[in-house]
Amino acid sequence: MNVNDVSFERERPDVYGDAHPKALLRAIQEDGDYLVQLANQHIVSGDQFDQDTMKQLFRLAAKIESNPKRFSSPLQNKILISAFYEPSTRTRLSFESAWHRLGGDIMSITDRSTTGIAKGECLADVAEMFNNYGDCVVLRDNHESSLYEMMDALRIPIINAGNGIDEHPTQALSDMYAIFKWRPELLDAANNSKIRIGVIGVPNKMRTVRSFLKCLSVFPHAVEELVVIHDEASANDLFGAGQREELTARGIKISTSTELDQVLPRLDVVYINAISWEGDTFNTYGNAFHLTAKSPLKQDAIILHPLARGEELSTDLDHTAHNWYFSQARGAVFLRMALLTCMVERAERVIDVV
Ligand code: CP
């Protein structure tokens, strides 16, 4: 590195992943009742959200993203307990960034061994203490059941920020927020606008994919077809119990394929993930599939990836118009700002703000 050349460019390039929150904002009529109803709700699963509630959350997120300086104080005097017992770059830091940007204070735990859990304290007792110390909990835990063990004792809301291979609902909301910023017309069934979505991954093993499909299925009018692209080894274990049937019942037409390059030319959205947390470690699936700048993507197709990325997503795509994964990660801050504000009974401070 040349230490005499340390200048950098603050302007974001507008040639790729350029999200347009104002177009989405204009596409949705405000109805604050749906936001007020989120007060004191635990956020556990993508199944919890109906179409109207999601639309209002996306609208509020777009409003905040369009003018973040207007929303610097709604969470004053509120405390977030951020408990992450499994590695995270985006989820922990975007939740904490969201809370800070809204004017709140944070207590952060990044290792359960620094708490009484290391001495055998049960999660219900930890939750009882959290009731006294904070106003909201965000929990990532590699054990699926920990969330539920804490919920029983909590009198403040908790957000599931990833529980083992089960669910990651706020990631899914952020994914949907990115899609609707890209094409706001998809929100309204009357527009008859539809997209083909390819998911490269194993819904039964990946919490991000499972939650994403649950949220996607709330907007069946927008989906021409869902193609799940998988390797041969996952063929008999692709969906968890009932998920395929549930998606079909909601009106999602599903096909599967093991031939990525044959499918790619007809996809509008490519959602790729390869990592699954299992127990105390992670496995990678679908490493047979790689997206690169040379992949036969439709010219205007976008790529979403919850990240962290591995070899499946080449960095040569970063500077192409297909890259919406960085925009997806950036937008998660505003989506989480919207959700957190509503959960801790501060929705009235952001509704009607222009
Ligand atoms: N998308 C996501 O969950 O990323 P992290 O593991 O970095 O939080």
C-alpha cells in the first residue's frame, strides 16, 4: 500500500444495487394501526406477518431510509439487550446500529460464558433478569429452543435473530424490503406484475431461506414461479415438514432443478445462500453452484444473498447491476429501525412524521 495515497470516495456508486426507498414509500398508503399492533409482540417466525403489516413496515423503513435524520430520537430512554451467542457481522451490528440511530442505549453480550449460563443458570432466570434491565432483547442462539425457554419468562419483547437452523425472520423481512424497493409495483396484485425467483439453497437446512420463503408466500400474486436449485445430495431433504405443501396452498408454483445454468436465464431474482449453522458449527451446502459475472443471468436480474458469502458468490459480481446483496444488507438497518420502534411502543413517534 502507498501510504501517501489514503484518499477515498464517500459517494456510493449508483450503477448497482441502488435502492429507491422513495418509490416504495409512494406506493404504500400509511395505516399506522398495523404498526401500533406490533407493540409488545415477540418476533419469532416469518409466519407472523400478514401482507398489510409487512407493507406498513416496509413503508416505515422506506420513510426512515429516505430521511434518517428525522428519526434520531424515538428510542430515547429505551435499552436494548443484544445477546449473540453465535457469530454475526450483519445482524448484531445492524440491530445495534438501528437502535443507536434511533437514540436508544445498548447492553451487548457476545459470549454466553460471560453470563451466569456458564455456571448453570437456566435461561428462564436470565430472562427474568432481562425484564429488569432492558426494554427489548435481540437473541441469536445456535439452540433452536433457547428462544422459547426465554420467551416464557420475558415481559419485554424478544426478536429471534437466528435460532439454529430454524428461522431468521428479520433477515427475511429485509430480503422482501429489498425486492419491493427494486420493484414497488410487485406490491399490488392489481398491477399483475410477477417475477420468477430462484433459490439456491436448502430450505430445510437454512434458516434464512426458510424464513424468506414464509414471507415470500404472503405475496403469491407477485410470484410467477419459485425454482429451488439444489445438489443431488439434498434432493430428498429439501423442505422441512409441511413447508412445500404450505407454499403450494398459498399459491406459489414450485419447481426444483439441479442445473443452475439452465435455470438462470429465466430468473428475475436469484437468492443464494450456502451456509447452515448446525449445532456448534456450520456446514456449507450447494458448493457445486457458483455465481460469477460470466453466469448466464438475465440482463436485469438481481442477486440477493444474506451473507456471509463463500465461494458460491464471486466478487466479480460486486460491481455489476446484479449486485443487490449489499443494498439488501444496508436496507436491513432501516427495516430493523422500523420494527424496533413499533415493538417498544414508540410507533406513535414515527407515524405521521414526514
Ligand atoms: N445475514 C446474517 O445473518 O448475517 P450474520 O450472520 O453476519 O448476522
